Amino acid sequence: MKPLDLLVKQYVAPVMRDAGFKRSGRTFRLVADNGDQAVLGFARQHIDPDADVFDVGYRIVPAPYWEWINRQHWESGEVRPPLAFSGGVMSGDVIPPPQAAREPGHEVPFFRSRWALREDNSRVCGEALATALRDDAVPQMAHLLDRTRLLQECRNPSLLAVRLVPLTRVEILLRVDDAPREEIEALLADVQPAGPGDNFTAWTRQRLAKRDGTDRGTEEGLRGRGQQ
């Protein structure tokens, strides 16, 4: 077994399993009841012949966002699950302590986030990673998996996480399933097209129409049963 895979098996998998995440190789996924996902994964960097250098990162992927960016294939069902380093509304990195980092003093934050696994530090690296996940990353992901808290973080950042989608679009995507239609329409008025062919506004209105139509059908069904 490769050193990084052994590290994941021994130190990462138990922490993520206890938190309710499902594992697939080096990817760990937590899915909420509404379909929103928190996905954590590893990205190997082949830059050091003497160490396994890797990044550990996560994405928060609300279900409406994933449907939007996969809209062309959504009806066919040919949509793969989101990955830890591709797509999402918010991303975060698991930062190593100095004893497990490749360049702990680098002036560029991006490079400080890289872990370095060597023969002489496997236990230190594994224990540091397990602690960082248990104490910081996992609670953070669970916190952001709630749409209300995710929206609050997008509006008023307080964590070491990065919003990946314009704020107005985030607000629409996080509220499109339950906010009054007039509030979504007011937000749509501020949406700036990302480029030619950007049909975000039309897609949102279609989703609202589908949602409201389903709601009306449910209400009519309940009324009908009440009259029997």
C-alpha cells in the first residue's frame, strides 16, 4: 500500500467515519437530508522525490448548485458526485502544523497548506492530520452543511474558507427551495450574466415554477383527502 493511502487508512478514515462521512478511496463525503454535500479529499503533488507532498481540502456543495452547473445532463441522470477539488460554493484547506508541513514558513499561504509525509515523520504527520480534522475541519464542514449557516458565512466571513460563487447567486441557490418567490425575483434583478449563454435567471425561474407547482399539487391533494 502506498504511504499516503496507508496514512488515510490509519489516521483519516476512523475520524471521518465517526463523523458520519462515507469513504471512496481518498475521498470522504457527508450528505445531508436535502442532498447538500460536504466533500473532503487529497491532492497529491509530485514535487519532492523524498516525500509524499499533498493537499487536504474540502468543498461545500449545495444540491441546487450542483444541479445548476450540471443542468445540461441533469435530466439524463449522467451526473457524477462532486469532488473535493472541483466545484462547490465554499472551499477550505486543512493546514498542517510546522512538523508536518513541507514549507511551514513560506510567505505564500497556498504553499503553507501542503503536507509532507516522509519515512521519518509518518506517525507525527498522521496524528497531526487526525487532530486537525477532528478539531477543526470536520466541525467546520458540518457547520457549513447547514444552508442558513453557510449563507451567514458567505455574507459575513469568519472562517478560513473561501466563497467560490458570487454572493447574489449563492443567496439564490441557498434559498430557492423555500424562500418566497418575490424575494428570489428581487435577488434575480441584481444577477450579472457571467457571459454569453448564461441562463441562470431562466433556470432559477424554471426551478421556482416546478417548486410552486409541486407545492400547489400537494396542497390540493391534502384538501382532497380532507374532504373524503
